[in-house]
Amino acid sequence: MGTEHSKNEGRRSMVFLRKGPKLPAWEDALLSGKEPRSLLKRGLRYVSLSLIMKGMTSVPDFLWGLPEVQKLNLSRNQLVMIPPSLGKLDRLVVLNLGGNCLKCLPKEIGLLRNLKVLFVNMNCLTEVPAELSLCRKLEVLSLSHNCISQLPLSFTDLTSLRKLNLSNNHFVQIPLCIFALRSLDFLHLGSNRLENIAESVQYLVNLQIFIVENNSIRTLPRSLCFITALELLNVDYNAIQTLPDDLYLLRRLPRIAWNPMDKGLHIAHNPLSRPLPEVVEGGLDVLFNYLREKKEHN
């Protein structure tokens, strides 16, 4: 009798356990019975968590109970949204959301006051929350391969930003707020819909790499020639016919460059008016001498 009673109690316990709350299959696979903190890696500088390529459609809830995370990689999943709970991870220094299906970012991203690096490339963003400008320590921002056509004016507050990638979006002009980012040394606006570069570009005095390839730019502004820190200027695949006479002032450009990775002046695949095509073939020194002499005779 006692034995039969024990068996019945055991069966009831098993039934009760089976009816308990279950984790989503992919979250269960992540943890596999482990304590969430066992997924963290503690390096010399940062506490990091990588959940790359896990097939996730939503962010696992256990993440919001790990406020010590400083580097978080959620890239190459199938995330369609990031919940407001993101603001709880206020120690984040590096956040990678690249390669997902995000259409927007939560305004709570502005609570990440320690954030220095943010990747949201290869998503479906059409806009960027103004609250991102509250991340005053941000130094690196990639929004490439989205559907963005403008930036909030509050971006002028990102005074620590050094590298900004806006390539493969829908910009028809360079957002005015960018010209206030005096710390920028890298700016990528390739594969957009730009038709010109505003004279205000001269305020980016620390710019070393400027990429605007594959747009519809017709002329380069004279003020561009005053950014003497430039080491790479890529205007390949545009509609440029003439070059500003003062281009020779860009003395840190080492050569006419053909390899996309090389520093120098990238000017290929433009309908340059003659004799510029032949002059360019002679190299950068020949081009600069030609422009200098042309200016002196005008």
C-alpha cells in the first residue's frame, strides 16, 4: 500500500513539473540547465557576452538580469525589436546589434551612458532615436546598410564621436548635424543618394578618411581642400567632371589610389573633362602640379 501510494505521488510530481513554465526552445538551448552568468566571459578589461548566430527572434529575458555586462554581441540573429529593458544594461561599453531585422531602436538606448561602440549595421532602420545623443561617450557608430534618410539634430551632442559609417542608406544630402562633429576622423557615406557636398564640410578639421563613393556627386567643394588631415578621399563612381584648383593643398594624400583599402585619392569612374583623365594617369604629383599651375594662370 505504501509503495503504491509513493508511486502515485511520484506520478503527480512528474505531471506537475511537466506543466510548469517552459523557456522558449532557443533560450533553453542557450542555457542548457546552466545559470545565466555561466555564459559570461570575464576578460582583463570587460565582462562580455556573445549570443551571435543563435537564431533568436527576441532577446532572452535572462539578459536583463546581467547588469554587469560591458560588451554584448547579439549580431546575426533574427531580432525584430529591442525592448526598453536594454536601459538596464547601463555598464555597456560595446553593443553589436548588426545583421538583424530591427526597424527601430528603443529610446532607452539613451540610458547607456558608458557606451563607446555601437553597431546597428545591416538592419531595417528608417530613423534613429534622438535619445542616442545622450550617449556622450560614443566614439564609434555604424548605421550602414539600413533605410535611413536623416539624423536628429541632437546628434550635434555626440562630441566624442570619431568614426561614423552611414553607407548604404537613403541620404540625399549630408545631415547638417554631422558638420558639428569636430572629432570625426572617419566618415563613410558611400552608396547613398548624395548629389553634392556642402561647403560646411571644412569644419571636419580632423577628418582623415572620407568616403562618398557610388553617389551622384557632380562637383567637389573648394572647402574640402582645407581639410588638410585627409589621408584617404574616395569619390569613385560619381558624376564629377572637374576638380577644385586647391586640391593640391591635401598634401597627406599619398597617391592616386586604385585599391579600395589604400590611402590616397580615389577618383576612378567619373566623367572627368579633358585633360584631367590623362593628367590623373600621370599620378598625384602630376595632377597637383597641373591644378597649381591652372590656378596661377587664372
